[in-house]
Amino acid sequence: MTKQPINIIDCDVHNSLRSHMDLVPYMPDAMKRRLIESGTGALYSGYYSPVGVPRKDATPPGGGPAGSDPGFLVEQLIDQHRIDYCLLTGSMYDASSGHDADYAAAIISAYNDFMLDHWIGKHHSFKGTIAVSTLDPHLAAREIDRMGPHPDMVAVIMSSAARMPYGQRFYHPIYEAAERQGLPVMIHPGTEGAGSTNGPTAAGYPSYYLEWHTCLSQNFMAHLVSLVCEGVFEKYPNLKFVLVEGGVAWLPHLMWRLDKNYKALRAQVPWLKKLPSQYIREHCYLTTQPIEEPERPGDLITLFNMIDAENMLLFSSDYPHWDFDDPHAILKAMPAEMKRKIYYENAKQLFKL
């Protein structure tokens, strides 16, 4: 392993439950039987991955799912790669793919309490994210206000799989609560095309996991354009938004195209006071994983310079998933100052670490 020249904050680490039974003590009595008999209610797209989802070496020695043992996560990720902080992103936001808003909100609230009891405080590097369901934004806002004051909960996280684009006013109570608590909002993929969510691509439903996984960035593009055009960042001027695990290389052409169209069509969005790309640069961040890897590494740096990446990107590994990015193996051609900001300084400032 090469010597680490800089500090690292990992902005996407998937801790997990040992079993859905972990949540039973935290559920309302009226919903405990449903959880015991049928699970969390999260629905998945069903695409078969020939490599699975977790890394083969990430199963804890004592058994259980990858990411379910805090001690082993520290050993395999934090200590081995010398991570200063990691944001525990879990996956319980996937409950938003179901149909029952009350049950999804209860499941996610139970998970947040479980994480506080069993993860936060177990290691100094662990920082939590407040999972919310998007099925009922008013319940989500209540959860943000309940959990937001905890000093180790540093962001709100929700699924990028949704029924409609995230700029629409249906979702605004979430952003109002996040801004009130001073927390960035993160979106993360996982259930695109499942349950109550829209199709996973703009063209419909693909045949293979390879297609599904490659096209996840389409959802992020649609959400980002919606957030800008619906005036979310004018309405909530202190809100920050993080697009997690949606790729990076698509951002330049989207900003160029949106700016070009805005110049001719801005009468439709009179509430915007600046170019769309300026809102994106001032309010939005993207995580690095899964980083695109061109044949000529310098091409990626050229692309980074197009989008002011050193101020917009946050390092993430996606541990313990199959496409994990080793912080010491990627972005080797990156200038040292840019790397320092992407790996550490941007996240430190954004999450107030």
C-alpha cells in the first residue's frame, strides 16, 4: 500500500443490520408483528448481479451480513485505509420503495434509533446520516427535527429512487427541515424501478443489472435539473445537496445544456436569478465512487477542471460493496491540492467535522 499523503473522510460507508429483527425493539407495538413476519417493506428491482452486492471478503468473521459488525468494519476499512471519519449511510432509505408511508416512516425511525444505540459512539470515526422516507415529506421533516440536534448526525439521506423529480414542491418540507437543522441532504441509489418508484432509465426497464447499474446516473440528472429549475436553492438558500454514487463525468454536459436552454427559456422559471450551473456549483456536491476511469487518466483531470471539481467532489469508497474504491488506488494523477480538498477538506467543511 502506498503511503497516505493526506487525511481521508469517506462519505459513503454502508453499515447494515444483522437482521430486520434488530429493529423490533424500536418499532411501535402495532407494527412489530408486521416487521417480524414480513420484514422492512423495502422492494427491490430484482436485477441479478453475477458478482453479488457485497465484497466477498467483507463478511464478518463471526457471521452476519457485510457491514453488520462495527469492529470488523473498523479493522477492514478504517484502520487498513487510515480513514479519519466515515459517514454511515446504511440502506434503510430503501423503505421508500414501498407503498405504506406510515410503515416506511416507522421502519426508518427505528433504524435511526438502532444506529444511535449500536453504531454511533462505537468508534470515533463514525458519523451518522438521518435516513428518511420520501413517501410522506411531513413525516420525514418530523424525523429530521427529532434526530437533527444529535451532534454525530451530520446529514439527511434519502433514496434517489422516487415517484417524481425531487425539485417538486411535494418534497419541500424535507428541505425546509434540513435547512432548519443545518444539515445537507444526500440522495443514494438502490431501488430504482422497484415498488412505487419510477422506471430505472429514461427509456424504461432494461434487461440486465449491467444496464441498470450503468444508467443510475440518469436519475441523478433528472433530480438535479428539477432542483434547480423548481427554485429549491432560491427558496432554501442555505441548503446543500449531495449526489452519492451517481457518477461524475455526466455533470459538464448537463450544466452546459441547462445553461444554454435557460438563456432562451428562462421566462418559464422567473424565480431563478443566476445561471443554473452557478446554483449547482454553489449548492451541490457529488461523491467520487463509482469514479469513471478513462484509458488516459489525465482526461479525468481535464473533466474535473471543467466543473470546479476540487470544490464540488467528496471522496467515497462505497464499502463494503463489490465496486469499492480504494482511496490509495484511485485518482493517482490528481494534483495534490485538488486531492486534499476532495479527500478531506470539502467534507470537513460541509459536514462540520
